[in-house]
Amino acid sequence: MNVFKWKHFEAHIILMAVRWYLRYSLSYPDIVELLKEREVQVSHTTIMRWVH
């Protein structure tokens, strides 16, 4: 079973964002900023959905 099926982002991007949120107590906008530095455009609500 592929848990990342139908996602618009690659699995490593999703895992990296969720890991940052859970490990380092960053806010969703902080993670958006970190991903922008890596040229990944994502909204904070998308990250929130990934975490849930």
C-alpha cells in the first residue's frame, strides 16, 4: 500500500516537512519558508494536512 498515492509532492518532501514540524517545534509558516529555500512552493495548510 502506497501512503503517498495521489499526492502532488514527492514522498521525500512530505516526510522532510513532517519531520521538521514534529522534531523541531517549528510553525507551519516556518516550514513553508524552509521549503521555499529549496524551491518548493507549498502552503501551510498543505503541511498541516500532511501532519494530520
